Amino acid sequence: MATSQIIRRPGRPKSDQPNPIDVQVGARVRLRRNMLGLSQEKLGEAIGLTFQQVQKYERGANRIGASRLHELSRVLDVPVSFFFDDMDPVRAPAIPGGFAEPPAEAFESDPLRKRETIELIEAYFAIDDATVRRRLFELAKVLAAEGVRALEKARERPTKRGRRQDPA
């Protein structure tokens, strides 16, 4: 008697560790959710999942499919690319340590992780009037642009000896 062997297509190898990209995407979901002041439960309700599933996504334990990622981008009001920031190998510089844990200074220098940034975003979204929020946003962009222009002008101004100032 010959026994037939079941042929299975190869899948991704099972591992105890989540894929680093899944961890990064989950961390960005958690970051944006916190910026908006949403609980895992509220985010889960908005996309039709339990808070436990949102927890698994945020830890990278469960992979987020394309359609779910698209839905998350809509609910969290960010482009899909937000979840992959600093991960594009073509545009991003190589990571010297691969996917090793970055030093604490890297987290401290990331403006999205600073307490001030989170408080600013919380205050921004606490403004109920969408028109006022939009005007505040436009004002911030104008102020930032003015700061850049002032810096460029200062660099172009000649010194007393007729030389340009060195950029700081």
C-alpha cells in the first residue's frame, strides 16, 4: 500500500520573535493612537476589532493586512506611509545596528516621542472648532516658514569684512 504525501507550499518560517517591520508598524499605530488620545478599545470599535487585537497589532505579534492598514490610516487620519516612516531602504540611511534596539538618545531626539509634542497635539485636537484648528495649523506652517527664511537671510548677510557668515 502506497501512502500519498500531502504537498504543502512553503510559508514563512515560524519564529518566536515578531518581524521587526511588524513591530515598527505597530509602534507607529500606538504612537498615532496616543497622539489622538484614543484608547485601544475606541480604536478597535472604529475598525471593528477587539482591544486585544489592537494590542497584538501594536506589539507586532499579529501582522496587519493591507486592507486593515488602509482602514487604520483612514481612522487615524494619516497616510499609509506614516506607518513605515524611517523604514524605506531606498530613501532612509542604512541602520548601522540593523534592527537592534536603538540607543535611548535616539528616542529622546525623536520629536514625535517628546512629551511637548504629544501635549501640543492633544491640545490641538482638543479644539472643537475645525476652522479654528485649521487656522492654527496654517499659522504654525507660516511661522515655521518665516523662521526658515529668517535663518537663510542671516546666512546671506555679509559681515563687516564683506564675507558671508558661516552657517551655524
